[in-house]
Amino acid sequence: MSKVIIIAEAGVNHNGDVNLAKELIDIAAIAGVDFVKFQTWITEDIVDISAQKAQYQIDNDGSGTSQFEMLKKLELTFEDFKELKRYSESKNVQFLSTPDDYKSLDFLADELDLPILKIGSGEVTNIPFLRRFGQKKKPIILSTGMSSIGEVEKAYYTLLDAGAPSVTILHCTSNYPAPLDSVNLKAMNTLATVFNTEVGYSDHTEGIEVSVAAVALGAKVIEKHYTIDKTLPGPDHKASLDPTELKSLVHQIRNVELAISGNGIKLLHESEVETKKIVQKGIYLDRDIKKGDVITDNHLIMKRPVSFLSASDYDFIVGRKINEDLKKGVAIKINNVCFE
């Protein structure tokens, strides 16, 4: 089984501060994630000044700014991202960022030469933008919050037709935080079945249990927001993991990976051999028996440990004659039984 890819979504939780972004990278490195992911955009190219904030942004941001003003304050420059990529690599964490406009996509794919491209849920219906992604001819991870299966289908094949070598689809509920009854985690496996591709889960719920459950159900990629401090101002901090929770998420995912890594065949594991001898029951005499007596149920009792014959051999010896005198409490051996 290939290792589950864990993406620590720093997103905009740097609050527009490169130094805070570096602290987030430090946290991701300590937690042991595979990727740290940011978001790259040019505000003027992605949102009109008239755009209102989403309700979760209003609830979580705590400011009266417009969406344009909020994003402008959170925007980092391309030079900032060059620095953050270098810093990530120095911490042995792979760098990733989601572009929201053409210039940012070209910068990340061509200038930074990222090996994987990530598409946010808001771009699922942006067909010309998806074509540009596909033309980069790099593996793609596609989040699908707010999308119907039909919209996902169109986005998926647009990417492949444009040249993407592979598309991993992430199930997602685009609410921050996402209520548990909105998760519909079974939809992740529907995506795997319909598109015959690897799937994962972009988790916006509170806590870590849904991500862990997604891994148990077959997710190959887990993406989760995290922050230095949930009380910081900004749209995503409240719905993010703190550093301790992020570390716990990685630990529990790796444990679940081990638990589901077997071949699916029900067999006695080598670690169980000694336990089996002690815990399963063997065949003992519950009363004295004389040579020539026919063994009946009344002669026998099943007790731990399995000294010679297992309780599973019961039907094999009942009704046969005993070939020597034996006392109560003796564990029956195969050579105590007559097979003539």
C-alpha cells in the first residue's frame, strides 16, 4: 500500500506575514506531514471590488472589510513564495500552493516547477482555467467542494483531455467548519468508483476523526487546515487544527495505515501463535477412563491451554476407544486414541 499523502493546509493562516508563514512550515515539519500548502493569487485578478465575503468569512474574520480588502491583506508576492519554497525544502517538507489565477498558475508550475498542482474547489467549473492546468502536463489534485457529480465529471475529463497525466479527486464540503452531517464521506468512494482514480478528502470539519475515518475508507490524500493559534484574526483560523492536533492527525493516520496494510486474507498471524496456544482450548479428561472404553462427551472437558489436541478435534475422537487407562485431568494425546 502506498503511503497516504498528508497535506498541511497553511492556506492564508499566515495573515499576510512571511515570517508567520515560516513558523507554519516549522510546525508542519515537526508534525511530519508530506506537504505544506499555501494559496497564491493576485487579488485584482480573482475578485471584483463589489464581491461580498462568504458567511463563514464574515463569522470568522471579525472585521468589516470587503472580500477584496480581506484578500489583499492576505496576499503574498511571488518573491515571498520563492522564499517559502526554499524554506520548506530546508525543513524537508514539500512545498505546494493552490493558484487562483493564470499568472499564479504559470508562476507555480513553470518558474517554481512544482511537481504536483493543486486545484481548489472554487475552480471546478472554471473550464478555461482547468485547461491551462492540464496543459502543464503535471499530476493534479482536484478538490470538489460545492460540486455535483456532473460538474466533477466535466472538470476531470477537461483536465485529462488537456494533458494532465493523472487527477486525484478530493471529496470536500466547503464550509468552515463543516458540520459532521454534511460530510457524506461515502461520496469519496463513489468518486473512486465512477472515475476509477485515486481519491482523498479535504477536511474542513473540526477535529481529526473524519480525516482518520477517510483513510480507513481508502483515502490516498488528506488535506487539513492548521494554524499557530485558533484565536488569531482571519477567516480560517477557527476551523483549523492547532500544532498539537496536527501532530496527532499525522500519528493517527500512520497508525491506521499500518492497520489496513494487510493483504485481506484471514490467516493466523505469526504474532498470534503463542497466544493461540494459551488462549484457545484443548481436550482434557473430566473423569477417569479405562482402556477399551468408548470416549463420550461425558468424559471430556475443554480447557486452556492446548497441550496436545485442540477442541477443534472433538468430533474426531468422540466415539472412538481409549487404548490405555487415564486419570481425570489428563490432556488427551492422539496416541491415546484407538483408530482401528
